[in-house]
Amino acid sequence: MEAASSWTRKRRSGCIVWPQIAYREGRLGLVKSDKKAAKIWKRAVELGSVEAMVFLGELYEHGNGVKLDKKKAERLWRMAADRGNATAQCNLGVLLHSEEKFEEAFRYFALAADQGLTAGELNLGICVYRNGYFGVVKSEKKAAKIYRRAVELGDVGAMRILGTLYQNGSGVKLDKKKAERLYRMAADRGDALAQYNLGALLYSEQKFEDAFRYSVLAADQGFAEAENNLGVFYRDGRGTEQKIEEAFRYLTLAANQGCTNGEFGLGICYRNGEGTEVDLGKARYWFERAAAKGDEKAIENLARLDAQV
């Protein structure tokens, strides 16, 4: 009787998860609704669904369909992690790492990695060898080995990070061709930081049109540094037609996200009247923003403005 009851609960909880996914992803003609999805997942958690614990934890982490509550996210992931779910173990590790609970984060990353979860292996590499936690000697070489394994398993983040190691010659022999190839792999899979890194690498090689294309992809995802770079492309007419108004627009987007280079560039626009009217008050404002972060060019331009008064 006990076994039958348990089997019935598993069947019922499994059935509940499917309509939840339909609501969250807007499938089967249903209007996408995280709120309805969360309601169904809560019921599935009550019935013991480990998958529901993972998904509901993600909603609480980001505040989608429920009030943002990282404590509830942690509690749900612990429930699933202690039942052996590798995704929950990795998610919990990331959350604990962000709270600087490094030893416990390491333990959960190791559990996920032991089950072959690529993200767990990747985070274990970052946590231990790249950052040198837990008394382990920092080793980019050992970290690179883990990243290679994760790349083989298709992890996009590992493609980007390993590309960075090859670009800088950290733990591997410097090889910008391999860096470019890895960045392209990740960029073509939608990774915004890889798109930005690839754009910057191609720009340094004066492959401006290709660099512009990848910078657009990253900027379209709201990546501030890429927005700044697009402003430079449009201002200088490299890789695209010169459009001063577009340069001003993208520098504004970058500056409003706190990008230091964007703040300085926007100050220049207001000082010189590029893409907008001259406004020395706004120029000063943006130079001050950048200067407060130690930007030397902004500090110099502030001094020049002061000299004009």
C-alpha cells in the first residue's frame, strides 16, 4: 500500500508539471503566465515533484510570477539538491557563492559535477582552480582543462571563458585564432559577452564589418559595453556608415547603464554638439560620472571645462 501510494503521488506530480511548462513558455495556445505556472508548480512541490522544486526556485530567485525571495529559492533548491537533483545542486552552489558561502558552494558544485552536469564542472573549475579557494593553489592550467571538458559537452559559458584564456595566454599557450573560434562558437549560440568579446577582438584586427555585426548582436541584448562600441563604430564610420545621431543614441544607452566609456563618450557629444545640441552642463555631468570611477580622460576634460569658466 505504501509503495502504491508513493507511485501514485509521483504520477500525479509529474502530470502537474506539464501544464506549468505550457503556461511558462506559452505553449499549446495558452497565454504565457509565470504567475499561473508558479501556482501549478507550488501544487507539484506539495506532491513531492523534485523538478517543480527546481523550477519554482528559479521563479523565486528572479521574482517571475512570485515575489522575489532568494531565501525561498534557496530552501526549494536545498530540497531538490538533497534528493540528488544535479541542476538544483548547481543552482544552490551559484546562490551560495554569490553570498560568499564558498565552502558550501564548493560542496554543491562538486555534487553536481560528480553527476556529470557541465555547469557544475564549470563552476567547480572557477571556484577552485581559477580563484584559488579552499587552500587550493590557483591554477589557470587546471581550470583550462576543466573548461575544455565543459566545451566538449557543449557548455556555452565554457566556450567564452576558454576563449578568454587563449586570448590572454592564461593557463594555455596564447592563441588568438583559437580564442576567436571559441568566441564564435559561443556568440553564434547567443552569448552576449562572447559576442562583445569577439567584436572587440575583430576590431583589434581591423576586421571592422565583422566586429560591427557581433557588436550589434550583443547590444541588442542590452550589453552596455557593446552599446558603447556601437557608438564608436557609428561615430567613426568603421564597419558601417557614419551616423552621428546613432552614435549619440548608443552612447546614451551605454551611459545610462553605468558604462564608464559610454559616460565619457556622451560627455564628449554634449561638449562638441555631436548628435545633439551643445550643453556644457550635461557634458560636465557625464564627465563627472566617469571621473568618479577614475577615468583619466574624463578627469582631463573636466579640468578643461573648469579652465573655460
